[in-house]
Amino acid sequence: MNQQYIFPAISVVSASVAVASCLIAWRQAITSEEKLRFELYEKRFDVYSRSVDYLQVLTVWDGSDANQDMRRLFVKAMLESAFLFPPEVSTILEEINLDSIKLIGLKDDKENFYNEGMDVLEKFNGRVSQLQTTMSPYLNFHQIRKK
């Protein structure tokens, strides 16, 4: 084959490989970004899920090992929330934590439980909707945008 055709052919092949490499790198960047977005969503949803589970356990709190495990998971979620959400979410979870400590203490005090304990349980109902409203922009996977 003639050399005058070999060098242009090599140049075309090299350029094609370079373009293909750029396209592959661009697609990998998009995939990595989507994976990161999904992992962030999973972490945020885990915080939300553990918080709701803990609120449900509080209504039937008996101090069992299972209840204590749920409490530990909630405290961990509360601490993680500072890194995953804006400060208002952490504030709500801290308020839930303080109210839960009060409620657990009141469960042993039957006389005051019906007065103060019911008020705390009412607060929890409000806190669940407050938590949902505050966290929902961060838990709607389809609306989490690249920033």
C-alpha cells in the first residue's frame, strides 16, 4: 500500500479513537454523578426511615433491647443528619430526641404520664409531619438536581 494513504488513515483512526475516548469519559462522568446522587439519596432516606421507626417504637416503648437498639439507630441518624441535611432537619431531630427522653421517663411515672405524656405524644404527631415537610425536598429522588 502506498505511504501517502497510510498516514492519513492513521490520523483518522487516531482522531476517531480520541473522540470515542472522550465520549466514554463523558458517559462515565454522568454515571458517576448519578451513582453519587443515588447514594446520597439512600443515606438521606435511611435517616428519615430510622427517625420514623423510632417515633413508632416510642408509642409502645417498654425498654426492651429491641427498643434500645432503635434508640441507638435514631441517635446515629440524628448525628448523621447534620452532614446530609440543612440545620433545620437536625434541629427537629434533636427536639424529637429531647421529647423522647422525657416520654421514656414519663412512662415509668404513671400519674404524670396521662397529663404530660399525652402532650408529648401530640407533639410527636406534629413532628412527623414537620419532618416530612422539611425532608421531602431532599427525599424526592427525581427532583434532586446537580449542584
